[in-house]
Amino acid sequence: MAVIAVLVALSVAGMVLRFGMGFSKGLGAIALIDLNSETNFPTYFSVALLACCSLLLALIGIAHRQLRMGWHRHWIFLALVFLAMSMDEFIQLHEKTMEFISGHLGIVPGSILTNSWVVLAFVFLPLLGLAYLRFLMAMNRRSAALMVAAGIVYVGGAVGVEMVSGMMKGTYGFGSLPFMISTTIEETLELVGLAIFIYALTNYAARMGLSWSFEPA
């Protein structure tokens, strides 16, 4: 959370330099700290958080299988989902679907579905929620509550605020202040959601008495 606070503060400082003081690029430094830019420090940190979630989920799933605790397939599937999300965060595959989806659904720039890839989330997320309802109900309340809270915060940013960002982009332009503010909120919620989820996973492992050791072969 401390790292997230620093990244957000730097990104806001970049916006102040750009829109308040007229430094359009800031010798390239602004792009390196902009939460909405790609292949920079915030993106690297986001990819690392998603990969960390995937690793923790896989370790918990393996432990469940070895200890015959049940639900190991659910843990492993989530690990694969987060691995795919980590890769997508790096290569931005979901954004490459927007032209196809917008063209087939007749979505125009400036509408609530400007970032039309969210349509995929509307299909996938309810299915995932139904598939994992019993999984969450079988878990201890604290861990389940933390995971649900993490999901709400992350999806609120990645899908909810993403739709607002799309409207700002279509209405005011990609480099506008309203768009930059909305994307900063969006990326902040995503990072905070991942941080909460990592805490939820480590807290769950501690409550279940799970531990791992790594030894050379």
C-alpha cells in the first residue's frame, strides 16, 4: 500500500506538471510515472502484483490438493486466471478487442461503452461469481469477506471507472485532464484491490496453517 501511495502521488505530480505548469512531457519523466501509460513503473508494479496473486493462488491450490482439503481445482483455476490477467496487463490484449466489439455492437466514442472490452467482463464476471459462490461460502468469513472486498474494489476500477474513462476519452480526448483524472482513479482502485487480495491470500494461508519451504534439489 505504501508503494501504491508513492506511485499515485508521483502520477498526480506528473499531472500537475503537465496541466498546471505546462511541462507537456517533462523530459520523458512524466510518461514513466503516469498510471495510465504503458511499459512504465506503475505497469511493471501492476504486472508484478497480478503475478504474485497467481503464485499465491497456485501454492494454496497445491497445498489443498496435497492435504486433501478440497476445492484445489478452484484455487488452481483462479491462479490461471490471474496469470492470464498478468500477461494481459503487459501486452494489453483486451484493448485489441475493442475495434471488433465496437464495430459489431455499433458503439460510438463518448458513450458509456467506449472502452467496449468491458462487454466481455459483463459476460465473464457473473459466470465466475456463480461458479465460486459455494467456494466462498465454504471459506471462513474473514477470508471470504476480504476476497469479496478485493474483488469489488478491483472490478470497480477495472470495469466501473473504466467506463467513465471511456466517456472522458471519447468526449474530451485521450490527453485531456478529465480523462487523466478518471484513469488515475481507475488504476489506483485496481492496485488497491490487488493489494487487498494479496493480504486476503496470505491471511487465509496463515489461518489454515499453511506453510511452504523451498530446498535445493
